[in-house]
Amino acid sequence: MHCRDVTRRHSQTFYLGSRFFPPRQREAVWAVYATCRAGDDIVDERPGAQAREQLGWWWARVQAAFAGRPGPHPADTALAWAAAHWPVPLSAFEELHEGLQMDLRGHRYHDLDDLTMYCRRVAGVVGFMIAPICGYSGGARTLHHALLLGQAMQLTNILRDVGEDLERGRVYLPETLRREYGVTSAMLEAGRVTPEYRALMRHLSGLARAWYAEGRAGIPCLHGSARLAVQTAARSYEGILDDLARAGFDNFRRRAHVSGPRKLLMLPQAWWELRGQGAVGYQVGYEKSEGP
């Protein structure tokens, strides 16, 4: 299946978590991921004018899928199916579209508020897309927790990919924080991992961990096996920060990651944490997939 393959190829962490959803929900989660991934790839892999044009087509395809008129692409068909069966909000995709446009415009991140807005738009709102598929109680508060988990994952991506983003001409580290910690543009361009740079990375890693901690508080409000799915993905993603710290915050010459065996070792911890919160009672399913 196209959406499953896209998810597995581009995010082993997200894919691992998704395997704990029941089959129909799993298909819907893959449809959402594949659609989001398609927009992100346009921004990262196409030149400016072409990217702007193709991102416009992407947004038109999303709107058509929500209107029940998907195009021939399998991701469009899958998204239309998911939107017809769960109350996934089109407004969340609209925010994602705005966030992707920030990259195309070469947005400059003056302060932490700018960075937080970006993290919200390109990843936080994915929580708004996934929560209705999971099923949840707690209303707006649970959605706020889901938003924070998405923001934490995006900030983790940013901290992991500083070197790669520099090659694309993008700097997400806020200017005010760089000045506060004494990290100059020349240091970044030279790929210098100085004590000042490590202090800045520790500060932003601490913010990501705070978002993870608050975001995980909403996981017990999710329904059924979605709890283990989201807990597993969150724990695995936060492990990237651990690997980055162990490497002395050198994100210029290496890409922090969590190995497959380490992710599997995190599963008992994720289960035990949920059990401690009284949030067990789900089934782990690897049944044959259903849906488009």
C-alpha cells in the first residue's frame, strides 16, 4: 500500500508507533502521514518557483479529497476515505500549508515565538489530525496536549538537522537566542560545536523535553491501542535528543538517531508508563490492513 510504504520509508519511528493501531485506524494514520509528507517533500526537494506551484497543487488536492473528489493519486484516495470516516479537520491541513509556505518564503526566526509558531504549523497540528482517528476524551485540553507532542517532535527534527538545514539555506535557531548564547552566523556556517553552541542546544532540547512531558499527559485520554501507539512514537522520538546529547550536540557532521533495537527496548517502558497511569486495556494488533 502506497501510504504505508511512504510512512515506513520516511519515518521508522512514526511507523513503529502506527503498528499498534487497529487496522482501519492504522490505514487512516498512514493516509494523513503520506499527505503531510508529500507537502514537506515539495518544499525540501523542489526549486523555488516549481515548489510554489506544486505546493498550490498539493493544497488543491487536499481540499478536493476532503470534498469527496480525490484525484487519481493513491494518497488522495486514502485521505478522502479517512476524512469520510473520521472528523479530521481540514483547518489543520490549512495550517500545515501556511507552515510550508514559511519555508518557501525563507522566513527568518527572530525569537522563540516565531519558532513555536512554525513548530505548531508544520507538526503540532498533526496532533489535531491524528486525535480524531484515535478517539479521545477531555476535549480541547487533550487536543492541546496533542499539539505539544507534535511541536516537540518538530523541534527535535530541527535540533537533529541543523547541518542539513544550513545546506538548504535555512536557519531555524531564533536570532534572539543565538545572540543571548553568543552563537554567531559565522560559527554556524563553519559548523563549530563550541561551548556556547552546546549551551544553546541544551536550552532548546530542554524546551522540547518540556513539551514532550506536557504532551504525554494527554495520552491516557486517547482511546484503546492509540495510547500505546502515540506513547511509543513519542518515546522513540525523544530518544533522538538523548543521542544528540551523547554526541556532544554535534549536529553538523552526524545525524542523531535511535536504532531499531533501541526503539524495541523502549516498548516495555512505554507500556509500563501507561500501566502506571491506569491506561492499559488495549490490544496490540498486526492484522491484515483494511481500507483503500
